[in-house]
Amino acid sequence: MSSPLLEKSLDFATQIVLFYEEFSKAKKDTTVAKQLLRSATSVGANINEAVYGNSKADFISKLHIALKETGESVYWLKLLKRTNLIEYNFDKLLSLAEEIKRMLISSINTAKENAK
């Protein structure tokens, strides 16, 4: 099943993996970058799980988890941007994360409306 939300989340995860590879080559301590890697790759994984959920409630629950992971990713991205540990286009990643967040909120609201 293909959806814009799944595609955006896969694009986001891909860009974060590539960022992590670049960051880990430049710095020794990758604690914050690892946190970002975990949360950002979890977004798409949870959206994918939602697609194969066994009920509407399960679908909504997985989308909520993806939304939380997106919010966490935004936090780590802002922290990395603020620290200036590496020169990187964080605004591009933040913009994509915010777009995914809006799509998730819309999907959750639609699913809740359809569940009534």
C-alpha cells in the first residue's frame, strides 16, 4: 500500500540515516544523534504498523505513537541545530518533520471522525 504519509516518513527516515552517517564521521559522541535516529526511523515504522492494524483503535493508536516520535525527532533536531556541532541543513529536516506532523494530525482526526 502506497500513501503520501508513508512516502514522506520513509524520505524522512532516509535523510536522518544519511545525516547520522555524516555526523558520526565528524564527531565521537553520537548520543543525541542516536536518539534522533531512533525516533525518526520509528515514525515510519509506526505508520506502517498502523496500516496493518487489526482495528480502527489500533490504527489510531499507532498513528498517535508516530506523532509522538515525530515530536521527539523535532526536539532532537532543534537541539542539534542549536549546538552547532556540525554544519547541516537542519531547517530542511525540521520542515519535513513538521509536514509529517501535520499529516499525522489530519489522519488521526479523520480516522476518529470515521470511527464514530
